[in-house]
Amino acid sequence: MDEVEKLAVKIASCCEVQEALNSTSHPCHEVVRWQSKQWSSPILQIENSQMHRPEAWTGDIVNAPILFLSSNPSFDPEENYPNWNEEEWPTAKVSDFAINRFTSNIGRGYGATDGLSSDEIDRTVDKNGQLSDKVKYWGWARRMVAYIYGKKIEEVSAHSDYAMTEIVHCKSQKEEGVKKARETCKGKYLEPILAISKAKLIIVDGQHACENLKAIFPDKFPKTWGRWNADGTLSGGFWPETIKQFPTELAEGKWSLVEQKKHQVTFNLAGQDRTFQFFAKPGGGGGLNTPWNHPDLVHTEVLNGWRALIGL
């Protein structure tokens, strides 16, 4: 295996998971325990179980010029996803899933759909071989990339145009257990992931990812960056709340170029300058999040800055 494959397998085989399941004092206990209770028989032993492994990333993490960074992956028990049964999921297959998850080859029997019709993309392959409903977050991320590149969504590759990863890699819903696990996961995996990534534009979406980054890099993000502080309180940063209020906020100068640029922070991490761009997450409480529907949401200078970062 090369270094990328080794890192993918290391994350998917995280040595903390079994201890976290059994030890209430382990910082990852809540997030691991959450998933263990979702199965018909609660999982008490990780080895050879159906428990979903931690998710390393999706997409070409090395070369994709845009990286989406969110809190932690969600969980769907019907997805044909790598588990801890090594007969079902040997190491080579676990590695392939992490590195080549998005594919047009549905017949492979696992992964997520890409390179197909607009109706078929952004779905997972379930255990029965059928495609799931569209994953809302993936669809939003693809639309964001299409907007930045000026492409149609079916022209965007979820493998090469962008990649997605998380601060905490174990699965849960509604960010269960993320706050307690984030420092451990950051220390083990965030910087190694960024060390192999060439992405200069990192889109940080939603409340929990915003809080988490401010918590683990307390000296890098000012109070005006993002919509929340590390403790979950509202920050000094402004973000438009509703479509109805947006025209008034624009007219009053609340969403000026100056205000928009406050949501960008650039610093060197893992050997390269990265621009961390906060953005409201779909389905969350952050308000507006679709600049393709609301052009004034992203100033032309901001958009051109994103394009310069990815080499357009």
C-alpha cells in the first residue's frame, strides 16, 4: 500500500474504537456507543461485527482542489458500508471504498454514485444492491462545486473536483458524541489528512464544524469567523438568516464584501496555506446556503478568490 492507502486503512481501523466502546471515560465513548445501539442486537465487541468502520474521506483526497470539512459522517444501516468483519471487508476492499467511493460502476456492489445522470448521482449502494435516496449533503456540496467552477452538476466529479472529510470519523446522527471526540480525532487524523491534501480551499459547513475548528485551533479563528463560538454560543460573525430578511439586510449593508470576508481565514496547516471558508450548511439553522439561487449571497470578489485558489 502507498501512504494514502495506509492512512485510509488506519482511520477505518482506528485502534481507539474498541476501547471507546467499553470505557465510559474514553472521549470517543458517546459517538461509538451511539452506533453500537442502532443494531437489532447492540454490539458489544467490535471485532468481526457489523458495526460501520470510521469513515476516512470521500474523493481524491490528494489532488482534489476543494475540500469540504464537516463534523462527522451520518449513519445508514442499509448501506453496504465497510464493517469489521474481515471476511466481508478485507483490507484491500476497505481501502478501495475509502479512496474510490464515488463511481459509475454500480455493479461493483458498494460505494456512491457519480458520473451518471443527474437523477442517479449522490446515492449510496445498499446491501440489496439498490440505490438509496439522494444524500442531501452530497447534493448540496456538488451544487456548490458546480457553482464555483461554473459547470452543470452532471459535469462535476465527486472524485476529482472535490473531496469531503470530517473532524470526527466515527458515525452518528445529529452530531451525537462529536464534541467529546473531536480533540482525539483531530490529534490523530486531521493534520495527516491535510498533509496529503493539496486543497487550498476548505469549505467548513455548519454549526458543529464551526464550533469544532474554533475549539481545536483556538488561536486561529477570530470571533467574527463563522456563526458560532467553540462553546456553541453565537459568535460576532453575521450570516443572513432567512430569504425573507435577506433583501433588507443587503440594503442595510449588513452583508457587504467586508462582512463576507470575515468568514475567510487563511493560515498554514500541514505545510501549506489553507483558506477556511465558513458556509451555512443545508438543513441546519444557518439560513441561506444556495448562492446559485441567491447571487448576492457571495460577492463576485469572494467567488473570484475561490476560483483563484483552485487554479481557475
